[in-house]
Amino acid sequence: MPWLRSLHLYSGLFLSLFLAALGLSGTVLLYKEDLWRLRYPELREPPAIITVEEHARSLDRIAQLFPGEAIRQVKFPRSGTPAYHVYLGDGEALVSQDGGRIIARWSRASDVLGFLTDLHINLFAGRPGRNIAGIIGLATALMALSGLVLWWPQRKRFSIRSVAPRRLHRASLLALHRDLGALASPLIVLFAVTGSGVVFYGASRALLNGMMGDPVPAVTPPVIAAEHPVGMADAAVIEVAATAVPGAQLMSYYPPAGASAIHYFRLRQHGEVHPNGRSMAFVNGNDGSLVAAVDATRQPPGERAAQWLYPLHSATIGGEPYRLVAAALGLALAVMAGTGPVTWWQFRRRRANASRHRKE
């Protein structure tokens, strides 16, 4: 299949730099919280048991720590990150569990992990870059499948020793690329498709719900205009959200934006696979009433299937063994992204040398 071989080759050459960058950055980001704990001793403490009133005081203090700045999201302290994780208009910050002290603050350009996060998610280009990364993920899945098709007729030449070549000549690198690709292709498809599914989450939900024969449940925040200035959530608002889904844990909070009166909370119900929770509560800041609540464990099958996309891609399920597999895959993807162009360049150079010798 010469056309498939050419498609695989030139697609790989075009995407090689992106795939190496995404594979390596993804591997590092799997251990982001571990690296935070190494860097900031405060994060080595267990998360405190924080009451609704203490959350409210902490949110008020956080607003005072960042006066005049847009606070887009606040993740509540949790196991692994016993601090408030604040998303600002121009970066992020970690704030102590009492909300009174900034542990760290960074922008995407001033911190290595912030830099890698922006690279891996947005390709340094905001939402358009994120869409491009999603398209690259789909292309990567197709490349992995085409590589497996090309490998199949040569499967008898497979050797596990080829993934650790002793020499770096072209034949060894080709065998490394071929056999490592054959081993990794199922996982490449899994991580590429789930990554693209996270980027295009609306389309993923529509597809999975459609496959199950269910309509797509509405999860967009209700629209209610503020009748008076609405600040950060107070204890009464947080209490309403915390009890909206019985047994769920508060995970993050999105303050009202612009003229909206809606306090939006993410919660995690027992049994949810998503580490940030897909249960939700919407509270009216005008009168403190509950507008809507979503229990993610009671959603239709297609919606629950969509909730697996992020944890599968970020390796937040399956414990340390799955995270190690994900890290190895990121490194393998970088190796394959490098060996493809190198072997192509070696072939081109060898052919150019042979042509020059014939002319001489």
C-alpha cells in the first residue's frame, strides 16, 4: 500500500515536532502535583477539614489577595493539593488553606509547569491552539492505526529487543520505530482519542449520548442577571451548593462573571471517575436559592461514558501503574516522533550520496 505508506510518512514528518512536544509535556504534567509538593513544603500537609463558614472566609480573603483581578475559578483544597488553587485572568496561584497567604503565583511564561501546561493544552495559542491540538490528536490516532496496518505484513520480524537498539544506524532506528509503534499503538489511540474528546467535549457528549439513544443533557449555567453587585459566595450560598447533591464533595467554584448572578459549583459524588467532579450546583446570587443541580452518577449512560474521557487521558484513575504506563507512552511517542524524521533524513542523504557517486 504505497499510498498509505506515503500518507503515514509525510503526516508523521509534518506532525513530529508537535507529537514530541505533546508527549514530553504530557509526561511531565502527569506528576505536576508531586512536583508542587517537592517545591512547596506547605503542600506536604494533609488537607484540613474545612467548614462552609471557613470556605466563605477563605474566598473573601482570596478576593482581597487579588484586588481588581478577574478570578475565573477556585479549586477547593483536596488530597494531593491541600491549598486553594486560584485561576486568574493572567495566570494561577496557590493559596493557603486558611485563604490568608499566597503560597505561589505564576503565569504561563514565568513557570516551567505553567509553560508546559499551556503548551500541552493550548499550543501557546489559546482556544484556537486547543482546537489544533484536538485535531492533532485525531490525526495521531489515524497515524497509529495506519502504522499498525503497515506493520502487520512484517509482524514476523517483530523483536522486543529492537526497542532498545545498541546502535543508531538506520536499520536499527527503523526497527525501533516499527516495533515500538506496534507495541504502543493501542495506547496511542486511547490517549489521542480521549485527549481530542476532552478538547471537543460538546461533540463527544453528543456522539456518546447519540450512540446510547439519549438526548444530550443540558449542563450550561442558567442565565440570571444580577439585580445588585454579587461578590464571592458567602456561607449561605456555599451551604446551598454543598447540600444540592447529597453526599457530594465541593471541588471548585466559579464566581459570577460580568452581569451574571449565578454562583457555579463543581462537586464530586461518591463513585464519580472524574477527579474534578462532574456534579454541579447553580445558586442564584440575588436571593441565594438553588437554581439547578446535577448528580453526575444519575446521568444517562452516554453522559457517564463522556465523563471517562478526562480521567483516562490524564491518568487520574488506575493508580500508579496506569500513570507509569501513561508516562512511558509519552516518552515512546517522543521517541517515535524523533526516529521517523531521522530515518527519513538518513535515507535522503544516502540516496543523495549514491546519486552523486553515480554522476562521478
